[in-house]
Amino acid sequence: MKTLSPAAEDCLLFAYRIVEKGEELSVSALARGLGVGDSTITAMIQKLAKQKLFHHVPRREISLSDSGRELARGLIRRHRLIETYLFQKLGYSWDEVHGEAERIEHAVSEKFVEAIDKELGFPKFDPHGDPIPSGEHSADSRKLRRLSDMHVGDHGKVARIVDGKPDALIYLTKLGLELGSDVEVTYAPAQDEIVHVSVEGVQRTLGAHVAANILIEG
């Protein structure tokens, strides 16, 4: 893996996450996600483009190159394995692991990453249900639906949380919504911004935005 600055690694990581969600990769999207100005991101993209990690057409297009995508996959693999180790072995909650992994990930070696992968039994998903890239397979091949798109009577298990910020994850935990929880839509009026669901038999009400970040399998 190429040696990059933490800021450059963060840029690649966030670009990968944007592409993974099927959203448009842009300077403004990266700037918002990383909490910096557009000019800072533009300078970073130009630097990474010189290293053949981004394709960049000023004011028109940015995209990960093949080598940039491969490097980003390695970075996201490292991040999600660290999250999983913190969760499974050190007792961190799912709302704590992201921030802690961000503080650790720039300092660990590839040997360390492979060691924790083996120690964990080669997990396929992190504590939020995000796929952990391995070999040539990094995409989530499961058939998942957004809870906000489901209809009354539809049901399944919580499989993945998209854009799980700590406060949102704490809120979901209080509602009993965790990975593997059984969920059934009980009422979803089209004109309302709410979804009524049964979570393990307990009635809950969710805002549509929250429900859109919950992916259900089954």
C-alpha cells in the first residue's frame, strides 16, 4: 500500500464511501463529509491525481482511478476490521467504534490488520453491517431494502446501518434496533414522514430519514 498522509487517506476513504453508496462523487460532497473547504479538497484531489489515484477534470469531474479504488478498498478494509475488533474483543459499542478506529487506523501496519482479521475469524461485515472488503469481493451482495421503502406487512432483519452517526446509533439502540433485530412495517402512510414498525414485537415510530438509513434483509 502506498504511503500517504492521514489527510490523503481520509480523502480516499470518504470518496470510497460516497461511491459505495451510489452517490455522486464531487468536491463539495468530499468537503462536507471531511469538514474542510472546497479549496482544500481541490488541492488534495490535484495532488492525488498526480499520483494516479484520482481522475480529475477541473470543475467537471472527479473519480477514483483503478489504483485509487484498490487503495481505498484496502483502507476501508483496515478501518472496518479495526471497528470489528474494537466491538467484538474490547467491548466498544457500535456507536463508539468509528471514531476510535479513525484515531488508530493511520498508525497500524498491514501485518496488524491481517492478524486481527485472522483473530476475528475473517468476518464479512463490520458492527454496522458494512461489508469488509476481502480479495476481489468488496460489494454487498445481499438483497437489502431500505426500511423507508417497505410496505405494511413487509418484514425482515436489520442488516446494515447507512451513515450511522453516534447519536443516531445510540437512538436506535434505545429503540431495540440492532443488527439482526426482527422488524415488520405496521403502518406507513404515504403522506407522513414517519414509519411505524414492530421491533421484536414492540411497536416503534421512526422518522422517514432514520428509516432510510436502515437496510433490511429478507
